[in-house]
Amino acid sequence: MQGHVHFAKVLLAHKRDLAMELDLQGRTPLHWASANGYVEIARELLQSDPLACLVHDEDGWTPLHLAMKKGRSNIVIELVKARPEVAEHRLSHGQTALHLGVSHNRLEALKVLVETVRDGDLVKAQDDEGNTILHLAATNKQIETVKYLLQRSEVGVNTVNRNGFSALDIVEYFPKDFKVIELRELLVHAGALRAIRFPTSTTHQVVVDNTNEENSTIVVDRASVAHPSTNTPPVKAFLPESFSGDIKKQKEDKHEEWIEKKRNSLMVML
């Protein structure tokens, strides 16, 4: 359509179902209008059929996903106004439109979506790896995005992903530079903690990384574990020094490998 509003109006007047027609990629005209920022055409298509904004292509992308990837803030407003539930649709790895906004460093579009939807569950949503948008912003060293997110009460600053990392954990494992120092100060000031320093609770969850890279979760109910008798002297157990050193090294290697893998993969998006 190349942004020609009058031409689009004429087509829709003669063919009302045009808004829902799919191309070979499973995309509607609204997908293309959203990706290219054609606000007036997007309005016409939504007026013709608001359900068009809920259609996902063969890769699972809705018009909102494309708009967030491209940073089309005005399109984001139109899509969410037409069907607010479009913001709930996730991609194949559990990413929301907000995850895409952070992955592609689209802060203004991110702000628009957060403040238009006003859904706390969406803001603190985790993808299939357990990453929140704060995890991704920290991984990409996006200082302004982190500042914005820390101002939102919905954001869980100490949420842990499936690898057991909080946002502060990610920052702590980066080589120190000015961005890392500022990110750390922002997070700590907002109450961020390293995951290993979290207060203990009655239930403790441990994520074990197996050699086949599939995570197993062990849940221990502390309340169900018998406490030692008050008459019994406490017994301390120590691991052999060499074994303890191996565990520490494996944990550090795992953290560094995950952070490097995540930073590289964030740049490879459809």
C-alpha cells in the first residue's frame, strides 16, 4: 500500500474483507502497515475489522510485535486501543511485545505500551527462560531503560530467571566499565540483591543445570524437615577444598557463558 491512505480507503470500500487477507507469510495488510509506521492506513484497517490486530503470521508475530520491533509508537497506541488483549500474545519462546521492545532497544515504544496497557502482570512477565524485561535491559546494558523500569512499581527488581540470576547478578558478572558501574548503582539503590543473598523462606527452590542442558527443579520444604534436638550439639560439614573450588569455578563459568550467550542471541531476532 506504500502509505497511500486514499487508495487504501477505496480498496476497503469495495472489498471489506481485505483487512483479513493473508499473504504467503501469513501476514495481513495490518502487519505491513504496522511494520512500516503507516498510522492512517492502520486506522482504516482497524476500523474495517479490529480483529485484524489479533492475527499472527506463520512465525507467531502479530502486528503489535512488528510495531514494537520497529519502534512504531503511534501504531502501538492504535493497536492496543482497538484490542487491548493483543498485548498478551507471546512468541514461541514466551517473549511478550515488551520483551521485543527491550531486545531492540525501543524505549519510547516500550513506555507507550506499558502506560497504555497498564497491566502489572505484563510488565513483570517472564519468557520461557525466566527473563523479565529488566533482565534483558541489564543484559544489554540499556541504562535509560533500566532507569525507567526501576521507576515502575510493577517491576520485580529481584526476580530470578531459570538460571538463578537476578538482574544484579547479570551486571556483577560483566567486566567493570562506566555503564556497568552505573547499572549496579541504579539496581542497588532500587533494592536489588544478588540471588545468593536473598532472605531464606520456608520453601527453597534450586535449579540444577544437567549436562543435557535441560533444567530440573528441586523444591525443598524447610518446614517439613525435622529440626535437630536442642540437646544435640550442632554439627558442621565441610566439603573437600578441591571439590568446593571446582563447584565455584563451574558456577562462575556457567554465569559468564549464559551472559555471553544471551547478549549474542538478543541481536538475532526476526
